[in-house]
Amino acid sequence: MVQFALNHMTVARLSFRDLVALAKRLGCVGVEVRNDLPQPLFDGMDPAEGGALLRDSGLRLLAVAEVKRFNDWSFEKEAEALALMKIARAAGAESVSLIPRNDNLGMGNGERQASLRVALKALKPMLEDHGLVGMVEPLGFEICALRFKSEAVEGIEAVGGRDRFKLVHDTFHHTLAHGGPLFPEHTGIVHVSGVVDQEVGIADMRDPHRVLVTPQDRLGNVEQIAALLAAGWSGPISFEAFSPEVHALADPGAALAKSFEVIRQGIAARAA
């Protein structure tokens, strides 16, 4: 059975309470909340209260996002990560999201890997202390200092962090990075979005192109998910659409239900 989840970015205009209500109505297993939306985390309510609201609704708090530029480690970055982990623990979250730098700096071969290991080595005991997993999300953009999942896995293994760090398999970023190995045993969550613009080249795809998954999808969402499932992965599939068109939908629940069905039917057809 496919386990769907909802990243708050997909319904960025909804309040936290409305996010929870929608996720419950859609039969999701959980949600991801974010600190990069106009409203504060949990709409400003105490994190423990936000977590209780989720649990009372039968939902998991899959992740609290995000520590930005985590692989540009510093004392300031450590404080930022610690503050987010305290919130995540208070809310009963399972993980925090770790987003790499995406500014065309720190890109040298050797430099990238060393910076990643420094950050992971520092983060590992912090995550252990808070009972959290660090969700590492390679970004497929050419200017990202952690573009490939293979480098993320190498770094995780180098610091003995397999039990404390997991990958985010983002179908958009996997496509932009030209695919590659899936690493199902390292994958904690899958982020899905679709691109239906038939004119934009893969190298020019950006977050505003990311809509819901439809039959016109160019990213191969169904194929990527089916391959992970076939390899034994069985985690949550979280919708993360950035497009203003999706944010402006009058009835996002109906659109999401249709998109869920596109994925369900596509997977079922491949399994038949």
C-alpha cells in the first residue's frame, strides 16, 4: 500500500490546522512542516501542542524543515541546527531536513566531500541527543554543492551515520541530477512533484515549474517510485509542489486526490 504524506509547501496558503485537517481527510500518514513559509511553524502555537494535534488526528510529524546550507558548517550553523532540533523534539517529530548550499560555492572536487563530512560528523551526536534522524536532500541543480546521492551516501558511511541520516529521494532533483543509483536502503522519504511544461529543458527546470503529478508528468514519478518499491523501500511519499499555480488552487484537496490516484494507478499498472 502506498503511503502518502503532505509537505506544507504544497498547500502553502493553508494554516497548520488546515494542513492537518486536509492530510487527515486525504488519508495521509503524516505531514512535513517548514520554517520557510510566511507563517511561523505550527502557526505560532507551542511545538508540543502542534505535535499533539497531529497525533490526535492519527498523523505522524515526519519532518521539520529545514536547516539550510547545512554543509557550510559554522558555529552559527550549529546553533541554527540545535534550535530546530529542540523544536522538532518538542513536537515529537521523526526528523529534521538538511538542505545543502545551492550558491555555486564550495563546488571543488574534494572540497565538497570534506565539507559534507565535517557537517555530518558534527550533526550526528546532536541528532542522537534529540532522538532524531537527519534527512539529507541532494539538490539536482548544477550550482548545488551536494548534487548527487552517491556523494551523500559516501559521506554518511564515512561518519558511521547510516542509522542517524537518511536520504530524501526527490523525484524532481533526481531527474535534474540525471538519475543514478536509487539507494533504497538509505532512503527515508520520497518527495514528489511533477513538471508538465513541455518547453522547459531539464537543466532549466526550477521550483516554480513543480506542480502536482498528472499523466503529462515529465519527471517519471511513477517509474521512480515503482523502482524504489520494487527494491524493497516502503516509506512515505510526500507531495512537495512549489508552483504558485498549485498554491492558488481553490480546492487543493480534490487536485491532490486526483494526483494520488495517478500514482496509485501507475504503480498498479506496472505491477500487473
